Amino acid sequence: MTVRYLHPVTEDRLPVDRVLKGAEGKLETVLVLGYTKDGDFYLASSTGETDDIYDLATLAQKAVMED
């Protein structure tokens, strides 16, 4: 498995739809984390496998912590 870390190019907030559209058609598996407009935590995944979800979340945490 190749890991590609994507680092933000800006400290400003980007529109959510722009970020999601930028990934459209490029991913085989996805984990979406965020907050709804009401402030509730949101989690969705294209896989139902708990191990895959955990792996994606762990890789994301590692990428953020190494930045």
C-alpha cells in the first residue's frame, strides 16, 4: 500500500463542497469526518469494514501529527 500525505496549502478554511469535489473520481475508499452545520460530529465511510475505517483514521492522524 502506498501512502500519500496531502498537506494543506493554506491555513484558511476551504469550502467543504470544493474539498469533496476535488476528491471525486479519485478515491477507491473514503472516510469522511466533519461537523454538520448544526455542530454535530459526522462520520461516513465507503467501507463497512471496521479495520479499514480504523486504518484510514490512523493514517489521517499520523499525517496530521507529522505536519
